[in-house]
Amino acid sequence: MPLALARLRSHRRAWIAVLICAAVIAGLVIWIAGSGDDTPRIKANNISRNFRACLLTDTSDAAATAPLWSGMQDAARTTPVNAQRIVAPTTTTPDLVPYVNSLVSRKCGLIIAAGINLHDAVATAAQHNPHQQFLYTGNPTPIHAANVTPLLPPTREAVSSAVQSAAQKAHSSDA
């Protein structure tokens, strides 16, 4: 009999331990579910919904593109715009076309291309992507495409105005 009594006591202890654990877990679940926090949460701005303007240059000469980049940053301060700058490490048209196409794939609403070597790459991309808007500066030869606008003169104010206008136009067409 002592062996049967010992087994009964060990089973009873196991059941008590299981019940205590279940009660603790149930209490935690009720506590977590019932702790309604009425303070407003801070919401992060969803930058992926902002208009995206991209500057592509074929040179690492920061002084040459400084007014363009400054204009884009000015526009981003006053309009919901994400400004991006990409410097292509190459200068040949076949090597530059993928850079321009990558900006189209990134859904840049406005691509600003600055550099004499980007002329043919922008012309090719504009022809294949008629929905994409381009601003171009750096080569006196015009690009004859409806979606390419020459940026003359390439000033900070002109870029800022162009980016703001494109962003506002995109936002009004989304509404």
C-alpha cells in the first residue's frame, strides 16, 4: 500500500503543478489583453508613398551637380518627396542605359539626368518608357521625346520647382 500511496501523491503533485502553470498563463493572457493603452501611438511616415525624384549623373564631380542636388533637397523639405542621387561609374551609353532603366524600375516619378554622356541613354530609356518623366541637362543636343524636358538653366531653383511641380501633379492624379 505504501507504493500505491506514493504514486497517488506524485500524480497529485503533478496535477497541482499543471493547474498552477495554467492559472499563471491564463492570468498573463488576461493581463496582457486587458492592458489597453489609450495613449496615441506615434506613426512613422510611410516614405514609400512619397513621390520619388532621382538624380543620375555620369560624373563624380560634386561641384557640377551641387545645384541640382540642392534643388532636389529643397523640394524634399517642402513637399512629400524622397530625393535620391546615383553616380554612374561609367560613361559609355551601353553601360549607362541599365542605370537609367534601374531608376524607372525603382519608380522614380522624375528622373533628372545630368551629364553629357547620358544623352543617348536617356533618349533610349525615354523612347522605351513613354510614361516616365525626365529632365535632362549636360548636352546641348536636344532629346526629341515628349517625356524629356531640357533643364535650362540647371539651377537650384529650377530643379526645386520642377520636382515640386512633378510631385504635386503625381499626388493630384493619385487622388
